[in-house]
Amino acid sequence: MIHKVAAFYQFAALPDYRELREPLRAFCAGLALKGSVLLAQEGINGTIAGVAEAIDAFVHELAHGEMFGGRLNNLELKFSTAEAMPFGRLKVRLKKEIVTLGDVAADPTRQVGTYVDASEWNALISAPDTLLLDTRNAFEVAMGTFEGAVDPDIKSFGQFKDFAAEQLDPARHRRIAMFCTGGIRCEKASAHLLARGFAEVYHLKGGILKYLEEVPEAESRWRGECFVFDERVALGHGLREIGLRERDRDAARDE
């Protein structure tokens, strides 16, 4: 049985996020969805899987239903498939941040880097004055990355601000292009760099997943596989499934 997988996020003001947890959990359970959803005051982030009709109903509720009242009308969404259910259960959790950086000044709803579509990414990262930066953890980078990308050598995204403080300089690094799996880490990282005075900050809209989905392999600057946080473990060009050993998947957990 083919399952539809939805990866989604949006930075949006959700002061009532605690009250949203149980209605959202019940809605997902009623659709027999499995996966993980994070709710915080700054927004929503998650990946879930189920039959196609259930995923479509879930996405419609987020964007247009009464539960969120139109506050999630700009969701970053990516769809893929899985031959088997890639999650063991459903989790809806409350967090301080939907992606943990620990910098209150990094608010993507106030300022964020320039989005670059997958079709325009190759031209940007080919420019000689562009610093290409991978914002993922070291295990993910080792599995695959873009040609010429800088590896910050971090164990979790929360360490990115330390890397930026030690290795990046607004006077020297005038144009920075960043990427991550689905785009959410780059939104927070770009907000952090802009708050620190970096002038030109770009990030890949939809992340690596959107790039692998839209850019033909013959034109691709991506090398390797893209780790994903579910039982499929990794995806390649065209978002095809690539398996890895159990111990390798567990070693890669970031947050």
C-alpha cells in the first residue's frame, strides 16, 4: 500500500498552541494518520503519513479549517510517498520552538532571508562571491550535500549560532546561500544572520526535498542522499526511497 507523506511548517503566531494540541491530535487520529507534529507559540512543524484522502483532509483543515482560523494560510508543504507506513505512531507535542535555535531575535515572521526557488538555485550557488552553507547536522551532511557547501560541523541546529559567531563575518561574507532538508532551519538561521547585520542572505525555498523533486538529476548539483526523519531514512533524486542500517538512522537524530 502506498502512503502519502506530507512535510509541512509555518512560522505564525499561535498564542493558543497549548489548547490546539488535543483537537489536532484527535483530528489526526480520526484520519488514522501517523507521524510527528510540533506546536509552539511561533508556529507548526511536522511530517505525517496516511492514505492520500486523509492527508488531503488534514492539509485542508490546517490551511482553511476552523481549528487554526486562517492563521496557517502560507504553509510550506512538500509531498512524497512511502511504500510502507514510515511512522510507528502519532505524536503531537508542545515545544518552546518548532525548530530549536535559542535566539529570541531570530523571528522569521519579522525578517527572513530571500527565498530562492529550486529552478534558480544552481545559478546562485555557482556565483563566485556566494558562500554556500549547509545548516544541517554533521551526520546529515556526511550522507549528502551540494557541491562546494561549507559544513558547520554541528551536532544539532542549536549550535548554529555558535558557528555563526565564530566563523562568519558580515564584512567578509557579504552573500550567503543556505539550505536544509525542508527549509525550516534556514528560515530561522537566516533571521538570525540578518539580526546580526548580514546584508545578503538567501535560502533554498522548500529545501533539499523540493530541489530533488523539481531539478532533473542531469542538472543537479546535489551529491549523495538526503536524510529524512522517518523510517524511509533517506531520499534521492525524484524523492525515491533509499534505506540505511538501523544504527545509522538512530545516530543521525538531531532534535
